[in-house]
Amino acid sequence: MKFKIAKLPGDGIGPEIVEQAEKVIHAIGNKFNHQFSFEFGIVGAAAIDKVGDPYPEETHNICLNSDAVLFGAIGDPKYDNNPAAKVRPEQGLLEMRKKLQLYANIRPVSTFESLINKSPLRPELIEGADFMIIRELTGGIYYGELRGRTENGTKAFDTNVYSKEEIERVAKLAFSFAAKRRKKLTAIDKANVLATSRLWRETIQEMEKDYPDIEVDHMLVDNAAMQIIQWPKKFDVVVTENMFGDILTDEASVITGSLGLLPSASIGIHTSVFEPIHGSYPQAAGKDIANPIATILSAAMMFEYSLNLPEAGKTIRDAVAASLAEGFVTEDIASGQAYKTSQVGDWIAHWIEKN
């Protein structure tokens, strides 16, 4: 089969880690007799510097005309350290999510046996942890139309808005994943304080009758933040709104021991985007030291969720597990010798072709 992939490396370490995922995708093509073509698009700070727009129309069209989007990271210190910047790299990411209608972000959180001791949490707490956070991605406070400051600049405001339809759409996806897993869904909100959270809870409670086999638990976000760290193995599928999901998924990354291990999929109406959960890590850009595994695992999710090639996804996961067990990893998770970003990508691609 032939597939067209939009390649959006972005900023910082983005180009380096996306290059490794591309190697792995081509290795899958050689193993399973598929052909992949990649079309490059600019995004983030790189796009601002070149055309003044963090998500140019040309890049959007490349995404629309692709079977899937492989995305790196965005962000640059010259914008991060300038609160007065009128155009920011992150605006490109928000615009991409809005235009492609990427309504749900899926972030699996699981541990690797060979890396249990890399987590700051006790091994007995995290061994066997395996859950999935589904975050609503195109609504909430990040997209509230009413925002700004008062005239004298001493007060600022943002608005958090959700419709019932937005909640139903992402909750339906969460119920479907729970049905395929351990049949448990945790809905996280702040219903004791926020009107939007009360709508979230009411809507999901109304939907529960259509999924009688799914055990549904409603949890306040502050309690959830504590329990994800204290008892991560109690969770199966988690669904929540945009900002809560943003915070909780980064918190959950400590369970695996490194941000560089966690992939994600953003499911959309037009196409879907696959990216690591970490940022652009500009301090490491160009040094060939960044961990590419989260991006490579994002490619595995691409095969599973967008291209309908689950065997290819499993093969990538097996290759990553082999590299971790072998200790062929980058410096952030190495116990002994550390390898370069490009060397890890080569090793995983070679394993795929030879096994």
C-alpha cells in the first residue's frame, strides 16, 4: 500500500527526533511492503521566522492532503522569554488543532520493565501501570474567545467554554476505548466549582446508560492529580477537558521515568496528528542527544489509529522494547553507555528489518 505522510518537524529537537521516526517508518515499509512518501511543512517558530505565520496555509493544505501527520515540537526561547510577542509558536499548534478539528488527544501511559528504576516513584507503585488519558483538545479555556486585560493592564481574564456536543464527542471516544480495555472509565472535572465541569459531569452521567458494561468513576481534578501518583494502577481510561488534560498528562509522564518515552495521537475530523508529548528542548537542539523514542512510538500509534496497520504498530513497540532491554538508549535514561539520537533511530530501524 502507498501512504502520504505530512512531516512537520517544527523547532528545537523536532527535526532530529522526526528524522528517527521517518527511518523507522521506512523500515516498516521494507518489512511489510508498503510505500511512504513524506511532504515537509513548516510550523512554529521556524514558520514565524520564514513567513510570519506559525501555521501557514500551505502547511495546512499539506496536512489536509495526507493520510496522517507526523509532528515534532514547537517553541523557541526568543518567543518564550518575550511575553509581549504578538505572534507565538504555540499559536500555530492551537491553530492546527482548530483547523484540522483535532478534537481528542490520546496519551497512553505505561511502564517498561527495564526502566522501572528510572521513575522517581517506588517500583511497587508503578510496575504494571497501564492507562490512557483522553483529553478534549479544541475547546475550553485555551480557545475561549473572551480574553485579554483591562485598560490599565492590572487585571487579565480568560473564558472557559464547552458545549454539550463537544463533551459528548470526546466522551463517546473514551467509552469506546474503555470497552476495548478493562471496561473502566474515570471522568475528571472540577464540578464542585466550575459550571463547565458541571456540564461535563451531567453529560457523561447521561451517557452512562448507553454503556452498561463500563464502570464509570467521577473524580475531582485535584484528587485525581494526587491519585495518579499514589495509585496509578487503579486507572484504565481517563477522560477530561483541555487544560486539566494538559496538566495531568505531563504529571503522568513521571511514571515512566522520562518525558522522552510518551507518545500521543490527536484524533481529527480531517486527518490525525501523531507527536511526542514533550516540548522542543532547545538546549539540546543540534546536539544529537534527544530521546527519539516518544516520537517513534507516536509513529506506532499512527499505524494503529490512522493507517489501520496494527501489526506494524506492534512491530515498532517490540523494537523499542528491545532497544530499552538492550540498553541502547540516549543519555536521559541510560544506566551505562549513552547513545546518540541518530544511533538509537538506526538501531530500532535495523531491528525491525532483521526480525
